[in-house]
Amino acid sequence: MDEDRTGPATGSESGLLRWVLLDANRFLIAAGILAVSGIVLAVLTATDVIAFTNENSINRLANGMVAGTFSVVTIVITINQLILSRQFAAASQLRERLDGVMELREDIARKADVHASPAEPTALLEVVMSAVEDRAIRLGETVAEDNEREREISEYARTVAETAGEARDRLDDADFGTFRAVSLTIDYDDSQQIYAGRYLQNEHAEGIDEESDEALTDLIETLQLFNVARSHFKTTYMERELSRLSRLITYLGIPAVLAALSTGLLYGESGGLTISPEIAPQVIIPLILVVLSPLALLSAFVLRSATVTRRTASIGPMVPNKEVEEGTAAVTDVTEH
């Protein structure tokens, strides 16, 4: 069995790209975007590719920046309204949500054989990963490997146990936190493992004994708990992140509008610039960067949110971005048989 088909293992991004998309401080990424923008503008000005001497051009630029800033703020307000719409609910709906969360925690505690599931996200997912690893090891111990079918199930159990153990170790060494929990498990391919387990169970229903079948069912159920728990924490993280973003964009909105207006007012005199043309780039470029700051911050946050959403989009055994390999027993399309 191809390990890439059952494991998570790592994502497709390189270390640097993953750091930019996920792990880096969002303010640092926003500052980097602004720094690159400033350098580009400075180089273009120094090489006379652009200039800040034409009054009409600058006025059009200022008007465009004001309109763009209002557009960004409007987008953020819309996002905030979406978040608020989830927060407002009747008492019956709130109780239903609470019951769902408590039921999930009770199921995790039962599967992990602990008195109560941890409150911290990383600790909770670590407990689930330990339970997955234990169930996979138990499945491997119930299979005798006397025939090809049993060897396929044994290989599946070994791969799941190894990848779950690696994920558990990463969570064990991590600090507590909602995003940290999601980030460390974002590459764990539980959907493929659930699909492969279901396929093996259905394909070899008559070739495995009752004990192995129960162990495989138990493993699949535990993987499903992990899938739901991670999705729950992802939703919580996204709500908090977008709420934080809307507040920060609102803070930056007024300075950005004032900077855009100031850029236009620098050409308010009948004679043109109110400052010396020699220092115009040193004044206008920083004003432009202030105007760009809400967009830079929005981009930094959206890069992370979009990456998290893309990598954890599927719920259950759905693998929309993977190709099924011919000849891989655990993932061959059942319609071929």
C-alpha cells in the first residue's frame, strides 16, 4: 500500500512557503508586503519609471485610493456581519450547539479511555491522535497476515499507527492554542485514511474475522472523531481570526483615508505641489504605504485563513484533490470490482 494514500503526512508547501502561509506572525507578513511595495515604488522612482509631478495623475491616484480603502472596509464589515449572524441564535439553538460539543467531548473521552477530555485544543487533539494510534496498533495485532487481504489490512494499520504517532508527537511538543492545534494537524490526511479503511472493510468483508472487523470499525470511528474535532476547532479559529481582522481593519481605515486625502491635498495649490518636488517621493511613498496597510493586513490574514480552509475542506471520507492510484488495494475505486 502506498503510504502517501493513507498517511498525512506533510503538505505540499516548502518550509518557507508554509511559514509565510501559516506559521508566521500576520503582522510580520503584512509588514513584509508593505516593505516590498515601498522598495518597488522607490526603485521605480529612482529609475524615472514613475514620477510624482503630474497633478492630474496624483489626484486620480488619491481618489482611487480613497475609494479602494472604503471598499476594503466595506468587505470587512460584511465579514463581521457574517460572524455576528452565527452568534445570534435562539436559546434552543444555543443549547443544541452546546449539546453537540459536549457529546463530542464525551465520545472522545470514551474512545481515549480518560475521565474527561482536555479543554485545550492541542491537548484534546493529542488525546484523539493517541486513541487513533492505539486503535491502529490493536488492528495490526488482530491480523495474522496469512493471506494477501490480511497483509493489506496489516499494512494499512501500520501506516495509520505511524502517521498518528508522528502527529501526536508534534502536538505533545506544542504550546496550547486553537490555531496551533489546527496548524499541526492540517496535513493529517484523515479523510483518505477513513476512505481506505471503509474500502478495506467492504472489499474484504468475508476475508477477515470478527475481531479484526470490530477493530477496524473502532479505528474508523476514532478517525471520524478526529475529523469532527479538528473541524470544530477550525471553525472556532476562523471566527476569532475574522473578528480580530475586522477590528484591526477598522483601526487602520481612518489613517488610510486621511493618508489618501493628504496625498491629493499636496497638490492643492494653484502652482502645483505644496512641497519641494525633490522630497515629494519621500513624502508620497510613505503615504501610499499607509493607504495600502489595510489591504496588506487583509492579505496576510486571508492567506492563512484560505490555506487552512483549503487543507481541511473535506468532512469525512472525501478526497477531492487526490487521484486514486490503479492497483492500490485500499483506494482502488470499488466500482472497478
